[in-house]
Amino acid sequence: MNDEQNADIVIVGSGMGGATLAAELAPTGARILILERGEQLPETPETRDPRAIFQRGVYRPSETWIDGAGTPFNPGNYYYVGGNTKFYGAVLFRYRAQDFRPVAHAEGTTSGWPFDYDELEPWYSRAEALYQVRGALGDDPTEPRHSTPYPFPPVPDEPAIAAARDRMAGVGLHPASLPLGVDIDAWLKRAATPWDAYPDARTGKMDAETCGLASALSHANVTLQTGAHVRRLLMAPDGRMVEGVDYRLGGETRIARAEIVVLAAGAVNSAVLLLRSSERGVANRSGMVGRHFMNHNLSGVIAVDPRTINNSIYQKTLSINDFYLDDGRGGPPLGNIQLLGRVTGPILKAELKRVPDVALNWVSRHAVDWLAMSEDLPNPDSRVTVDGERIRLDWKRSNWTSHLALLSRLKERLRAAGYPIVLSRAFDRRTPSHQCGTVRIGSDGATAPLDPFCRAWDHPNLFVVDASILPTSAGVNPSLTVAAQALRVADHIARSDL
Ligand SMILES: Cc1cc2nc3c(=O)[nH]c(=O)nc-3n(C[C@H](O)[C@H](O)[C@H](O)COP(=O)(O)OP(=O)(O)OC[C@H]3O[C@@H](n4cnc5c(N)ncnc54)[C@H](O)[C@@H]3O)c2cc1C
């Protein structure tokens, strides 16, 4: 291989943003080179072994970041072809229409987006088709307008979950089917496990590799280079145009030159690349690159009823949005509630090492496992910075009072529904699973690095299309919004004369 490669478009990262953009640009015939730091996730017995995944952490990266206090930690951020979507719960929600406008929360008002829901709606439909989303319209009172129905019917509730749905409806809530990107028959054929946080070795999850990338790579003009760790952008002498990137491959430094460079390395790593590429940081006239890091407030909630048995395998088919737009009493929004993937004894053991297996298995057998998710508000002091080779992630968690209120509402409804024991635990701060906001879009280059089409205000041939572009985290899972915006940006690039 030459030390230098040329392409029309270089995309850094093959996760949700990068793979989806590549799929939409591939039919243009442009020579597209995708540089991916990771390798393809291998199919081995560990992919369905909860002890390997959750107790031994065999898929976690070897890297170390530091937090705001300077304490080192091993982040739950995954580097494989397909990125973090290889592990995702495949919940493919649209942001609600209200999320695009300023929203008053208990701890502050969000800025809103530079465009409204209707602008993104057609791209949400395209994204749902590409990721073959299973869902149903009509049950969720917060569902925004859909110009097309879901392409497939919802993943069915297992009998124990159908009973849980009835119990939650019986206490006045509106449980709805989660929109999901999973072919449940294919997934279960490989092994009877949940899919949430399990790696997908191409056995039924609709993720960035199996959908976006597979579509892109069906075109001969698209090339994927794995094991290619991009280190920095190469800027033209005028500092305006990007000439390409340099990357490490097999211990050597290489260069890829392109007319257009697209960063899709994830919200932490795209910010890191921009910050490392010039003294002040590329695309950083606003000083906002790396700022406004958001990650959702997440808690697991385990509802135990000793009289009933939860014999479900995957569990993750229900969502409750009764407290999404307000707190149910006219107060500020609290967030989304959805089922977790089935939390079995070995998964509990990863967190509760001293509790005997027999006790954990008993709890799991009688419990239904929920996830409470509240919006994290944009704060310029919540940020990613670099210090030489070190990455510092100083996440300032916000809106915690709303999250506590959501937990309180959920626990109260669960008790009313007949679960006498309800336990909760906040997710580990070291898991930036819903990371976003660090290279945000905005209508003013003085306050945002990117324009509403994700182009750097000051670099006409530089785009960013991963979760870093989200100006708000909303209270729902981010991936479908990342995908919809990537499709919109790809269409814009295809139509533009740069
Ligand atoms: C356990 C778990 C469960 C989740 N569940 C859900 C869910 O149910 N629904 C949902 O919407 N979201 C979920 N998420 C979040 C979702 O995975 C992310 O929001 C999504 O993947 C973000 O897309 P992205 O393009 O920003 O980044 P990613 O998909 O992470 O892609 C970034 C890619 O860039 C590569 N890369 C990074 N740095 C470099 C570099 N320097 N050079 C070259 N390549 C690089 C990475 O290897 C990766 O492939 C979950 C995440 C986790 C970890």
C-alpha cells in the first residue's frame, strides 16, 4: 500500500454518523474512503456470554481518560467497525417535535435547534427505512408526526412483558412499543440472550455496520480501511481548507488526501481530533469545540414482585413517555422510561460482586428491569479537552433534580402496579454511552462550530456528522437523530458545488 491515498471524500469513523452518511453518498459515485480505528467485531462464544461481556469486560477499550478531578478511568466507549452501535440497545426513537424548540426544564431552558422537526422529518423516515425499524404508531402520546409508517411491526412483547404492560396501563400510564432495530428471530437463532449492551456479530441487530455500512460497501467506489487511527487533520497553509488527515496503520503513519473531510469519530473523539489539529483547535473560532458535553441522566430501576416470575429473554419492548413533556402535573419535563434488556444474575454480579449468586438470581427471576432517562442540559463548562496524548472528560451533570423526580414518579407507579420492592441505581459516570454536543450546529458561527448542515463555519470542506453535532440531548436515545441528520447532510453535500 502507498503511504498516501487520495479520495474525493474521507470519512473518519464507521459508526452511526459515518456509516449512514456513506450509505447516502455512495450512489453519487464519489470515491469514498472510510478510515476506522477499530476492526470488525469477531463472532466468538464471548459475544453471547454475559460473564465475558459484563464481568470480564472483554470488549472494553484499553485506553484511559481522566475525569474533571484528574482521576484516570477506563471509558465504556467501543472501537469496532460500526462503533458504539455494535453494543447499542437498538432503540431508534425520533426526538419529539418539542425537542427542536427551547424547552424550560427545572434547571434551565435549552436553546432549541436551528431548524424545526419538520425539516428533519423526511430524513427520519429514510433513516427508519435504512435501519429497518420495528414499531407501532398510536400508543405514545408524545409521538411526533410520521410521513411514513414504521417499515416493520413492533418486536412482540414476551408473555411476562405483556403482563407488565397491562399492569402499567392499569395505573394510568400509556406504555407503547419501543421502536427497535432488531430482527428478533435472527437474534434468538444465534442464542437466547438479550441484545442490549451485547455485541452484535452480525446476527440480527440493525446497526451501523449491518445497515449503513453494508449499503455503502455494496458500491465499488466505497472503501473501508480498518485499524486506521486518525491522529489529526492536515490544514492548507491558509488554514481554511482541509487537505486530508494523517493516521496510524500497523505502526506506520499514513496520509489520506481528499476534497471533503467528514469527521464521525463520536462526540469525544471528533472534538479531540479538532482540538489536536491546530494550536487553537480547528473549527474553533467560537471556542466551543469540546464544550457542551452531554450524556443523559440514566438510572436502572428494578421492580420486584415475589409473586410473579419474569421468564422473558430479551424484555426490551416497552416505553413510557407520560412524564416526557411535563411531570404529569403541569411542571417541567422529566424524561423517558423504557425497559432495559433483561438483567440476569451474571449481569447484576458485575456491579454487586459480594452478593451471592443465588440471591442475585432470585431477584432477577422476580424482577422487571426499567431504564429512566432524563435530558442533560448544554453547559459550556461540561467539556472535553486534550493535554498532549491525554483526553480529559469533565462531565458536569445537569438537571439531576428532574431525574430524581422521574425516579420518584416511576417508583410510585410501580408500587401502585403491585411491585412491593423497587430498587434504583444511577449509571456509572464512566460510561459515556449517550455522549453528544461537543461540536454543535447553530445558526451563528460565533457560538457554534458548525452550520445547520454540519459544515464548519470557517472550513468549507469540513463536516462533522456524529453525535457531537446535537445541540440538545433531548430525553430519548440519540442514534436515529444522528442517522437522520447524516442523511440530510449527505444529500446537501451531493447537491453542493464546493
Ligand atoms: C451499551 C450502549 C447502548 C446504547 N443503546 C442505544 C440505544 O438503544 N439507542 C440509541 O439511539 N443509542 C444507543 N447508544 C448510543 C449509540 O451507540 C451512539 O449514540 C451512537 O453510536 C453514536 O454515533 P456516532 O456516529 O456519534 O459514534 P459511534 O457510533 O461510536 O462511531 C464512532 C466511530 O469512530 C471510530 N473512531 C473513533 N476515533 C477514531 C479515530 N481517531 N480514527 C478513526 N476512527 C475513529 C470508532 O471506532 C467508531 O467506529 C448506546 C451506546 C452504548 C455504548
